[in-house]
Amino acid sequence: QVQFVESGGGLVQTGGSLRLSCAASGSIQSIGGMGWYRRTVPGAQRELVAHITRGGTSTNYAEFVKGRFTISRDNAANTVYLQMNSLKAEDTAVYYCNAVSQTLAWGRGTQVTVSS
């Protein structure tokens, strides 16, 4: 099964930016739509932040990140990205990537901490 490795998280001040990467061990083009999810509280349900179609021609965002985050993908490199700008304290979470039409094994995620 495809495995995901998320990276790029860290500590940033309010208003700052980060770019997350998600490297897949297999073909993301075969998987299809991909998404970034986050868990803001340990043990809570992950919430979908953004998703992108197989070819990258269509994207969709949760209201709470719209206009600030941008999802993209490089199918040749089997990598999905999340550019996060104008970060807020409430964006603090562990961020994960996964398919959107099915749930594959979750990676460890990458921690994003936004300090005010």
C-alpha cells in the first residue's frame, strides 16, 4: 500500500508562511484526488483542509483556509504540496495528506505551530 511522508512543518509566528510537502511511495496519479487534512486536538477527527483533482486542474478549500492556503501536486514526483500563508494561531495542528475518495494508511503527519 502507498505510504505518505509529510514534512515542512515547524514553528512560525502569526502571519508567517510554511510550505508542506507530502511524498508518496507510489503513484499519486493512480490514486486520483488528494487532500490535506489536519488534526487540531489530539484524538479528534481529522478535518479536510484542501483537496486537488488527479490532474491538478481543480482545487477546493475549507472556508477557514480559503484565500490563505494553496494546494498543488507534482504527479511525476508523487508529491503533494500545501502552501500556507497568513497563518493564524488556530492553524496550529498536525497536518496529513491522504486520498479523498478512499482512506489509505495515514502517515505521521507534520506539526505546524503558529505562535501569536
